[in-house]
Amino acid sequence: MIHRAPAGCLRVLCVTLVLLSGALAVAGPVRAADPAAPTAAEAEPRTGPVTNLPLPRFVSMKAAEGNVRRGPSLTHRIDWVFKHRNMPLEITGEYGHWRRVRDRDGAGGWMHYSLLSGARTVIIEEDLAPVLSQPNEDAQVRARAELGVIARLEGCENAWCRVRVGRTRGWMQEAQLWGVTHTPPPVALPEGEAYSGLAMTR
């Protein structure tokens, strides 16, 4: 025996189905999570997969000239040629013997690790920036460094960095330098000097 539902119930059921189909059309299809999409931690790793050193980090160019390639191999085309020995570079990636680098202006690509050095250098960001005898704005000015000059970085402390510009050693504010924002080295003074707080004596 077949039992028929009342006509009123059928109308209610049809209206319900229409409303549900309309809601699905507005919401659109539900997409599954992309397993290949990197997580936030993977997108910005704290250490390099090859060296286990921090990323990003600063190094300097060991060679007088270095090819910067589009990818991490000799088969990739050369996009840039860096021609300044000791210029600071920021490493943002690692793959085998290759390092992804960029310069102060954002130009970069992949360089072979043999062209790079762990020696720290900086670029002066302010024209005629004072090189001071002590890490204090009122200290004696030993020299003035021009915009774009490359200096050796000897260490940083409390937003001040000790640098060597040519034959002159002294202190500059970290904000005047490019190449110190990631893990700057601690101050290590040459033999015969002592440093305490904001005073330096020979």
C-alpha cells in the first residue's frame, strides 16, 4: 500500500529544496586545502636548510666580480654581475652550493657560495655621515663618510656600530648603515682598547 503525503507537505518540501540549492549556489563550491601550499613557518624559515644558519642574514662578496643567476645552477641565465668586492649582501635562501642574495637596491638572484664571505661589511646610507670617537652623538668626529661607501663592520651594541672606514675606526649609528639589521655581531675591540657602556678608552 502506498501512502501519499498531503499536498501541503509536498509544497513545503519543494520550497525547502529550492532555498537550499540557492544557498549552495551563493556560497559556491567548497575547495579542499592545497597540500602543496606552504605554511607560514615554511614560507619564512628561521634557519637555512643547508647551513642551518639564520635566514635572512648578511654576508659580503669575496670576489671582485660575481655572476648572479636566475636559478641555483650554472645552466640558469645571468641576470646581474656584481662588481664590488666586500659589498654587503643579504642571503634570503639556500640550495646546495648556491645562495639567493640581494643587494641594497633589491637586485639579486643566486650566487655560488664560493663568491661570498662571512666577513661583515656595511654601506653608508647617509652622505657625510660622522664617524665618531665614541658611541655618543656629542663625541669627537674622526671622519665623515660619503653616501655609498663600504665600511667594515666590527660590531654593534645599543643601536651603535663600530666600523672601519679606510684607515679610520669609529662609531656610527645603526640607522646610518645598510647591512646590520639581522643579528649584528657583538662589539669586539682590538687589543689595547676597553669598552664599557657608552665610553671607550684606549
